[in-house]
Amino acid sequence: MKSLPLFLSLTFLIGCQTDAQRREPPKAKTKAPVGTTVVIDTNRGSILAELDDKKAPVTVKNFLSYVDQGFYDNTTFHRVISHFMIQGGGFTLKEGILIEKTTRAPIDNESAQTYPNTRGTLAMARKPDPNSATSQFFINVVDNNQLNHPNANGSGYAVFGKIIKGMEAVDVIKAVQSSTTSANVLDATGIAMPTSMKDVPVEPVVIKSIRRTLKFQ
């Protein structure tokens, strides 16, 4: 049997490939998730944040435990300072009074190994004791190098994530008018003590929820 001319052979092969492609369409590429991400849904817009599981594993695990519990639902950004940061994750608002929520035990401070407190990063709020962070967190709205480790108190504020989408919502929140208002703050024994609190938004900034999501590359 004589062999087919070269151009006929190529035409035959191309035709076969085309038929095969028609019979079995190419599979869609699946994009792999990167990092752990959460959506902070507020009444001033949504914020997408990527958490730093590697440099702040204890802090991220603690934060996600509150997220998965639904702890942050209907809490507030209760402290807003336009040239500094916005802080939330510990108070609800009832009849105009801030009420601090009961939390689990505090965690170890990881600020010695985390990234600096630059604009758009998430960090843990705490009391003067470096190892006193529980549920409250803040978003840096400017570079706050004074909060990095080591600071004047010997330890910094642990950064555990960064905003990857929604800084416009953060900027809206930082611009709200703030004042002094009444609050029920828990003392060391867990008893609520009436007090006054500064830098509280006049119009409430509500965290509707914080939920895990996936970021794809």
C-alpha cells in the first residue's frame, strides 16, 4: 500500500485531533486557594482580609475560633481614631450603651515574630500586659511603627493579617465622628463596671459578621 502524501497525512492527523477535542472538551483549570481569608461585613461596607497563619499561628487560631463561634456577629467598631486605627470585636451596643462580651483566656503575644503595624494590617488589641489579648482587634489606618516589637513597654502589638480588598470601607469608618459614651466594661473578675469610653462612633459602626472565605490565585 502506498503511503499518503505528507500534506494529506497532516490533514488526517489534524482532523483526528479536532474530532477528539470535540468529543472531550478540555478540563477547566482549578485555581488553588491561598492562605486563610475572612470577610468582615459591616454596615459601612465589606472588608476582605488574609490572615498570616505562618508568622502568627497562635493569634490566627484564636481569632478563627471566635469567627467560627459567631462571636463577632453584631459587635461594633467601638474605638475609632482617624489618624491611628479602628478597633472592634469586643462590644455589643444595647440602648446606646456599649456592653463588653465575655471572652476566653488571653493568648501569648507573637509580636516579636510578626510583620510591622503598617496601614491596612490587622493586629490584636490588648491591655498593658503583653499577653492579655483575647477577641479584640484593630486595623491600622496609618503606619504605626510605635506599636512594633519592641516598643516602649518592651513588647509590641501582634499583626496577624492584612486587608487585601475593602480599604475604602476602612477609610469610611475611620472618618466617622466619635465622642465619649457610656460602657459596661468587664473587670478582672468578669463583673461589668459602668464607665465612660472615649473615641466611640456617634453613629454605630456594626460588624454584622466575620466569616471564613477562600482566596484564589
